[in-house]
Amino acid sequence: MQVTVKDNYLNMRTGLPSVNAPNTKYLNPGDILEIDGQLYQGDSYQGVNTWVKDAAMNYYWSGAVAHQIQTMSIVPTSPTDINDFRQIAQFPPQLINYNERLVKIPIGIKSNLGAGVKVGVLDSGVEKLHLDLAKNLVYSKDFTNSSAGDEDMQGHGTPMASLIAASPFFTGQGVMGVAPDAKLYSAKVMYDRDSPDDFLSVQNGLDDLLTNRMDIINMSIGHPPFNPATVVSQYISNKLAQSTDTIFFASTKQFDQIDNPAELLELFPANCANVIPVCCLTRDLTMKYWDNLPAPLIIVPYFLDSSCSIKTRHYYFQVYGSSVSTALVSGITSLLLSADNTITRTKQGVLNALKPYSSTVEEAFSNPGPEIHFIIKT
């Protein structure tokens, strides 16, 4: 987005949102500045501690520009936070760019980057110190009564969020998600050492995200079906079925957890009405089970690559599985919504919108990982 420098000259600070960062040039009053549309916390000057940033990682004190930015990252970006991250992070050998790998998605859709789309991550929380999430993580709340609060102790929600909407903080390093301009809302529903158990945390987290009017809710979580249905699971099922404004994706079992295709949907909430199930399969299992796979089903081929992680794992690690596949599809759908917000938000409406960009089995498994494909079984 563009902002205008107000009445005073404005210093460009390189690398840090700090009055002590290198200053290589200044802007004149009235100059137009292209920024990423996000506020970052940094040094306070004249009582204002927020900064804006351009694509080259130059920072500008926000008090000197005319803007109406309201959404602010909850990831600390002070000079100390940035320096600490640099010292700890073990970056992948090269930038991991999932948006670029979507070879079947037209550039006109990919280039929207998911702008204007809100994605809820119903998971184990998201690491608030990860700078690749600084641009887009705008909300985080705990529903597990954890002593650690909304912090991600399992290290599962953080990689899922990054696959959807990470935006590399340092140029050419780190991870770029599928939709690097989508806004992330984290609801911590996974207990620090276990699953959601009775799913009461999921019920409360789901209610909260729906109150915040999510466009998409990513549920890379699962539980064996509740038989008979509990009051909580029935409430969740009804809530998912009745929603007309939000798109839901949930992960199924994956290739190394099944002995027959019927087992894929032996997870709640992937088996709920209005939820689109997503799984990870190998080529061999896809071919072997194709005729008997449940439908509708979205399949993303198995591959292993880097994502953002929690601090104890040096901020990056490698992931695979149906959780990953689900997050990637949530990101892809964010791109489609960013390009066309009139998409019908039903299971069939979303599948219809995704179908033109789906792949055959042969295409999908031709180069898994470097290329991101999805297959729709109907």
C-alpha cells in the first residue's frame, strides 16, 4: 500500500525499526512511500513506537506518515528481538517460497498474496517470537488454561501458520507461505502435552474465531470419532454445518497411518458436514486406493520441507503429513478468495472454485515438493 510523508523530513532506517539503525537517505514531505501495510513495534519516538516497512526491509517511523493502518502484528520487532532472532535462528539453506511453487495457480491469482483474507489456525498456538510471522500474526488466544498461555509448546500450530501465511522478515532467508499477505488468527486448543481430549477447548476456540469473522479456519487436528456423540462434539458439528461465511479445512489420517482407505476419515472434525477433508498420500497409495477413496477429498502429495518452528528448534524444521497438506490448501484457498471474494462458501462451492487448478495423479506426483499440487477426488 502507499502512504504519504507528512510535514517533516523522514529518515529511512535500514534493517531495524530503530532510531539507531543505519540511515542512508531521507524522504521529503509529500513523498509517496510503498509499504507492506503492517505496523511493527520498535523504538519509541515522540511517544509513538510503531514503524512501517518497505519490501527492502527499510523502516520508517509511522508518526511521520499519513496512514490508517489498524491491524498491528503481535510479534515483537524491537531491535533486541530482531538481534536475538538472528543469533538463534538456523535458516534453511535457501528461501522456502511456497507461493512460487504453486505451478498450476495463475500468476494473476498468486500475486494477490492472500491480501484481505483472515485465516484462523485452530491448533497448538503460534510462536510469537518468529519474525517470519511478524507481518501477519495479528491475534492469539489460549483456550486450554495452559500455564504457558497462548505459547506454542508442541510446535505444531507454528509450522501450520507459516505454511499458510509466513512472510520472510529477512530478504532471501526463511519461509514464505502460500498466501504471505493473509492475516493469521491463532486459537490455542491443543493442550501442551496432549490432544484436545474432550474438545471443549476446540468448541470455545471455534466460537471465538467465528466471532472474529474468519474467512477460512484451518483445523490440522483430529480425534477418533466420538461414539456416541458428546454434547461438545455435537455442538461443534452443528456449528460447522450451520456456518455460511467461513470455509473449513481439516486433516485426515495420512499415508503412514492407514491400512485401508476407509480409515482416512476416522478423524473428527474431518468427517463433519461442511468441512473439506485434506490428506497426504504417496503416489503408490493414491494409485492403489483411488477407486475406494472417500469423496470429496483433497490429496496433496507427500513431501518433506522446511517451515517455521518454535524457538527450541531454532525457528525452522522440516515437516510432512496431512496437517501440512491441510495448511497448504488453506493457503491456496486464501489466494482464490483474495482474487474473488464472491466464491460460494459451501463445501461444494469451494471445491468448484479449486477444481480448475487441481492436478491429475500423474501431474501431482511428477515433482512433489519443489512443485505443490493438489488432487480433488469427487
